Amino acid sequence: MSNLNPKWGAWATAPKPVPETDISERIETDVLVIGAGIAGMACALRASQMGANVVVLEKGASWSGRGGNIGVANSSYMKERGFENNLEDVAREWIKRCGNRCDERILWQYLKNGGKAMDWLIDIVTRPEYGARPALQGCIYKGEIYREIIGSHRFFDGPMAKKGMRPGGADAVYAMFCEAEKLGAKFIFKTPAEQLKKENDRVTGAYALKEDGSYLLVEARRGVVIATGDIGGNHEMCEDLSPIANRCAVNAYTPKHGNEGDGHRMGLWAGGAFEDTPFPTIMHPQAYHFSNYCFLFIDPDGKRFMNEDNYVQGKSVAILRERSTFAWSIIDSEWREKVPPTLEYGGGIFWGQDCEVGESNFNVEWEQQGLARGLERGLVVCADTPKELAEKMGVPADAFVAEFERYNDLAAAGKDDDFGKRRELMVPLDVPPYYGMKFGPALLAVAGGLRVDTEMRVLDENGLPVSGMYAIGNAAGGRYGVDYPILIAGNSHGTALTFGYLLGESLGQ
């Protein structure tokens, strides 16, 4: 049975094999990891700790530690601070939010082992030579339907944070990189893997392009691990596998060109199969203006189009459903007084503010500065009347004024007959001047990939493991199915850490 869809583009067709004459260097190792992000680095370090010889190939000039949140359901650090989630409740909510399309076996591997992986990471990053301070993100959505829970871990004050990088992923990956190097792991940068080597139905290595145009062949006795990130930077692959990704206003993935589906293609060419499409996306409504709150959302036609009481993924999907890249969030001049009470019922990032557990989640001065920047950049407009505001937003005035008045009538009645928003969040917008804040979805990653089992072995079209080939992080499927559940912020990084750790331990033995 072929694992190729005839409707896919040229990217799905395997290239010609690398000629022997083009190979200028050969290396043998126990474990080959392709990709030096959080998943690949966790795998490389844990395998090294277990005594394996490890080689890491990375197309970029250095390792990658993107993002600030690494989410797991429980950890010792959480328990010490009074937080412990019920895994059965977490699993049920996760499965529901994924439309029952996630692989429950993979989910439970993450839920049961994420704490062990996080404890391991915290032990590393808090060592004196790194000195990072762990913390829990306190900014969560408290809605009844799309709730979020404490579990997102951050790392502050480490060497990378002091250099100005975002606290979290950078210091985590840096510490793991340093520890892996101490144990003898070999990192080869600026050397992208292009094809996998397969002998007698087993993946035995990879061909990587050197800067001089020749090839390095790395052969691995125990296994080849694909940890190459997602496909979000490859427009053609997204069109075939996750078309909604191409409709986002911004692609926020860093580093650029690190998410072009290299591992997906290599795995496919070597006999692996993809999970069902379309692949799920990770999206945040952070394009254009940063904040959006929960009052009145208007589409480019001047119409209200959703229940604004929603979390970041839901807001993003709703905007794209309108065939638009943006919407407008409407507030009035008493937003400073009206936003904070809503955080008891909703909140989360882009509604409240990023904060640690125990900190205030709404700094009015910081928010005021952001509004001023939005006005300067033209991403926020202000007017004394709804009609004038419509003109500045560029939406049909009659439609907007009617929606504005309708919304205020519903708010005064305390019942949203149009979209069912909770009574506590039906707040009138009745004190001019009024503001329109332009916001839209940014693509963070496409979180789908090769079919894997609970051991992270890549599966073929018949559900059988392809010997010697493994996939972790956003190169692997099974975690989400249809949508990204921001039940725990940063859970994509959390699964990358967890499965990298588990696979490294397994291959290292």
C-alpha cells in the first residue's frame, strides 16, 4: 500500500539517492538525533546520560529554544506550591477539545510522564552554572467551557534570559545542550539532513549536506530520531496538509526556516505515514494589536460573529472561519475599570496579561502603554461615536452601528440572545470615546506529523513500526488530532520535552 496521496505536491516525491561519490565523511554513533530544539535536545541529553554515543544534526547555526512556556499536567515543583491536577479530568477535557481525534495512548504517556521529565529539567536548569528560577504561569482562562489549568512552567534569570532572550525555552535548551556536550554528545550545526539511509527495511542513518556541498553520512546503530519541528514554513506542504495555516496573518515561528517539514518528508520517503489530515495548528490572536479582551468583536463587514468569551485558539479559528485575517475588538473609555472584573470569569493571554502565579494579571499602566503604541501604529483607532469609529476601522457604518446598539441592548438586558455569552461578561460599551483594536491569528506551529506509537516509533501505512525510525516534537502526530487544546499553556513544548526524555532513556539503554 502506498503512503503517498496523489493530490500532494512535488514535495512528497522522494529525491534520487545520494551518490556514494558525493559522500566526503562518515560517522558512526549509537543514536542520531536530527534537530536541536527542545525535543531533540531532551532526547540527546537523556540518551547521553544513559551512556549512549549521540550525534545531533542541525540545519541552523545553533540550537533552538523557542517559546516561554513548557506545560505538563503535574510536577514536584507544582505539588510543592499546592497545585496538583487530576489526570483523569485533564484527559477527558483534552480529548473533548481535540474532537476525540487524539491518540489517547500517546496522551496518557504524556500525562503520566510529563512530571518526571519536568522534574529532571528543573534539576538541570537550577544548577549553579545555569541559575534559572522556575515559576508557574498564572495567566489562565477561567471559562466554564474552555478552561485552562496551572501547569505551564517558565524559567527566569538564566544566562539566556540575561542576554535578552525570552525566559523559558532558551534557558532550558541551553542547559540541556551544555550538559549533553559535557557527556560527549557531538553537535554538527549548519548541516541539514536531507535523506535517511535505509537498509533491509531498517532506517540506519542520514545523509546531511555540508557547507562545501558534499555529504556527511551518519550511521546510527540504535535509531534515527526525527526532531525537526513542524511544516508551518513550507507553504506547499501546508496547502496539502493544513491549509488553514496559510491563511494566518503572521507566521511567528522562530528561527525562520527551521520549520519547513524536512523531517516529515524524510520520514515519508523512508516509509512512514502521516496522521489524518488536516494537521492541527497552534494559533494565538497576537497579530496586529496584542490585547483583545472579551467585549464586542466585529468582522470586516461590521458584524458580530462569535461569542467573545473564548480562549486564544477559539478566537483565532473563528476569525479564519470568516475568511479574514483580522477582526476588531471594541472597548470604551472605561476599559480600565471594566476589564479587571472580567478576569474572574475568563482571562488568559491577550485578555489578561502574562504573569506568574501570585502576581497581578492586569497592570493598567502596561496596558495603557500598549494602547498608545497601537494608536501610533494605526492598529488601534479612536472616535467619539460608533459611526465615526466604523469609518476609521473601514467597516460599513450602518452595519456596525446596528451591531453596536444591539450589543448594548443585550448587555443592558443581561442576556446574550445572539451568541449566548455569560451574563457576567455582557458589559455595556457606553462611555465615549470608543476604541477599535485590530487583532488576528498568528501561526505558531502546525502540530501534526508522522504516525507514531507510544514508543515514538514511526508507523507505516499499515500501522507497523518502520524499524530504526522515531519522531518526536512537532514532527510526530497523535497528540491533538483536530485542534490544539490550550488546556495547559505550552503543552506542545511539554510533550516535546516528555517524549524526548522518554525516547532518549529508551534508546540510551
